[in-house]
Amino acid sequence: MAETNSFHPASSRGGRWLVVAAAVLWSTSGLFAKSPWFDEWPIGWRGVQFAFWRALFAGLVVLPIVRRPRWSWRLAPMSFTFLLMNVFYLGAMTRTTAANAIWLQSTAPFWVFLVGTLVLREPVHRLDLLRLVLGVLGVGLILLYELPGEAWEGALWGLASGIAYAGVVLSLRQLRSFDSAFLIAVNHLVTAAVLFPVVAWLGVWPSGIQWPALIGFGVVQMGIPYVLFTRGLQTVPSHEAAGLGLLEPLLVPVWVWVAWHRHPHYEAPHWWTLVGGAFILAGLAVRYWGTSRPK
């Protein structure tokens, strides 16, 4: 259904700033995940530990704004794919560059398009094919150079996070009548509950500066942005909000460079990551700023 033009200009301007603020805060994920404060945590399980603590604190922040809780079996696939998305994305963040992780996760709209076209039989616009080609070129270039190297595992985790993210989007399509804050809280708290036994089994607990860093990871990077984004959507059309959200994948590697480029473990994005990411982001720009009708 096409967007209406009922948004007041003044309120829309404020809503845009809320969406931009949310995208900027979301983009700090690499700043926390690449922090040297967690170098002592086992690399193989660090993504799971990050996913647990971030989901726990984010869920606690969002929970107070839930107004209309409503239960359905359809929450199960949404929560499951959200859990996978978090584990895969943060696992990729700890195994490859922040740019690889976020740009490969940003392939989610391409997977949604494929499912919508091949399974749901949704109509295809010529711009849909263009953005699909751009996405395939970007992913193909990154994987071509990453898979033979040492970071091949991180690249696959990043790609898997994009597929899982698409599952979240497809699930949310079926839950449009639900309170958005409720869905956000369920996703995060279910993720924390499922991952807690793994974290307890590992027996590696935060200490010192790790505590405020993890609280910031959940509250500043995840919880508050969801609140801002939800409020921004009240006055900003969803397709415009999604377009403004492209700031996130653009800024993720920037924050990592600003914070940690002097650290000996910092790994700068390779040229193929930059070029491949440019293709992916161009495809997303076509997706949200093209001439096709917003839905």
C-alpha cells in the first residue's frame, strides 16, 4: 500500500532527526565489538557473549515502553531468526573487519526480494533487478577475496547474518498489527534467555571497564536507537526512514577507525571490501530512493 501524505512538515523534520540519531547510534556496534577491552574473551565464543549482554540490556531498556503485549505462535520464527542474526553478526564482527560484517549483513533486502519474488510471487520492478545485480556484484567481490584468506569464516558469518536478518524482516511482515515496542522487547529478551545457558557454561564474566562497555553496547547502541526509530516512524514515511537508515552501514567502519585505528589489532578494510560495499550500498540506495513506489 502506498504511503499517505498526512505527515506534517514540522513534525516530519523532527522525526527525521530521530531516525538519523537512531542510525548514528546503531552504527557504533563496531566501536564496542572491536574494543580491546574484550581481547581476553575467547574469540570463538565472543560473538555469543556480546549477543547475550547486548540483548539483555537492550531488552530491559525497551520493556518499559511496551503498551500492548500480544502473544502468537508467529513470534517464534521472528525470535529465532533475530537470535541467529545477532549471533552471526557479532560473530562476524569478531572474525573479520567491521566493514565486512555490516555490509554483508546489509544484503538482507536482497534476500527478502528473492523470497518475495520466487516464493510469494510479488511483482518485479525493473529497479528490483538493478539492485539485485548490484548486491550480487558487491557480495561476490568481497567473498572472492575473503574466502581464500584468513577471514573467510567471518565473511560467511556476515553473509549468514544478512540471511537471518531477511528472516526477521519477513517475520515482521506477518506481525504488522503488533505493538512494535513489544516485538523489539520479545526479540531481545528471548535472545538473552536462550544464550544465558551458553554464557553460564563458558564461565567468563565481565569485570572492570567491561561492565559499562556492555551496558553501553545494549543501551546506547541498541535499546535507545530502537526507541528513537519507533518514535521517528510516527511522522516519517517508512521508506524514507529506511533510506536514512543507510547511515548505519556507512558509519560503522568510520567509528571503528576513529576509536581503534592506533590499536595494534586494528584491521583496515581492504580495497575489495570498500568496492564491494559500495556496490551493496548502491543497491540499497536504489532500493529505498529509487522511483519505484514505496510500500
